[in-house]
Amino acid sequence: MDAIQNIFNQDIAALIVGIFIIMSGIIAMFNIIGKFSEIIGKPLKWVQRKNQDHELLIATSTKLNALQDKHEEDVRQSISHDKDIKEDLEILKKCLSIRK
């Protein structure tokens, strides 16, 4: 029971700050190890996977931009073709009305 009371008597703010400091240290260590492994030319599996994911994300973004540009061009062409068809129909209507 005393152990539980000691836990509740601790300063919660200091505990939370301590946890964040420890987490920041762990993340920094992983980053340092990852950079060092890249520098020596023997990247770890998780570093390679992270790089592959980054490259895949860049490739996907590039393809998505190209697809969006293609879509916009297709829409412009479709509108242009619709206008041409409309003009041709108007000409055809005029020709048919003259014949009658």
C-alpha cells in the first residue's frame, strides 16, 4: 500500500517531462544509428525500408501529379470537342431549315 501511495505522491508533471526526455533520447539514438549506418554504406533493414517507403511516396506523388495534369488536359479537350459538335449541329440545323 505504501508503494502505491508513493506513486501517487510523485510530481506528475516531472514524470511526464521525464518520459518525454527519455523518448526524445531514444528517437535521437535511432536517428544517429540510422545516419551512421548510411554513412558507412551498410544501412540497416529498417533504414532501407524507410528509404524505400520515401522513394515510393515520391514516385506516387509524381505519378499522381501527372495523372491530374492528364485529367485536366482531357477535360479541356472534351469541352473543346463538345463546342465543335455543338457548332456542327447548329450548322446542320440551319441547312435542314433552309431545305424545308
